[in-house]
Amino acid sequence: MGRMTRFWEDTPLDKLDRARWEALCDGCGKCCLHKLEDEETNELYPTNVACRLLDRRTGFCSNYKHRHAYVSECVRLSMRNVDAIEWLPSTCAYRLRLHGEQLPEWHYLVSGDREAVHRAGESVRGWTISEDDAGELEYHMVDRKL
């Protein structure tokens, strides 16, 4: 890719237009997984249970534009709150860029391949279930770093 097209390296997050902001999402889907919180320690524990709107094959929301009408607790990620959202995956492009880190080689903006995130094992594909089928979250905790 030419130097001019690597906006994610050159442009601070707060200077990205909406299209470029949205383009940073790698489609891993990990932010759409339910987490359990220990009430005493506030520590978060990941589960393999995905939001009902998450397309677990692609890693993207199946109704992104209207998601808040169906999932009121879905967070509107923005430059103003990206640093405050502790449960964002460690590989999240928004988190990485906020802290001046490079995107991983499997990120589609780097690799040019939307399937690379899945091949790298960094997405929800193949190991998650929908919240509609899950039952109690306590039975779905996973020992996996998100």
C-alpha cells in the first residue's frame, strides 16, 4: 500500500473522519462477547457467548446501524470513550492506535485480507455461541485472552 493510503499510521484517532474510524475495526467480534465481572475485584472474565446481533462468521454486527434499538447496552465507541472502555480486546485497533502501537500483521488494513483475522485465530469464528442459545453465562467462561 502506498504511503498516502496508510491513514491509520499517520492520522491521530481524533482526526479520523467517520469512514476511516469505522475502517479501523478489524472484525474480530471480541468486543461483542459477554464478560462476567467479579463484584469484589471488578476483574472481568470472558465468555464464549456473543451478542445476538453478532454475525459470528464475519465478526461484524448484523444490524450495526440500528443496534442500539435492539441492544440498548451496546456501547457507542468513540474517540471520547475509547480509553475508558477497559473490556476492549488487547488487539483492538482503536486501543492500539490510541497508545501509538502498530496494527498487527493480520489486520486487514495491513494484510489486505479480511480473512486474515480469522486465520490468525483472533476472531470469534468457530468458538462462540449466540446469547440466544447460551443459558447461564457462568457456564460459558473461557480461559482465553481477548
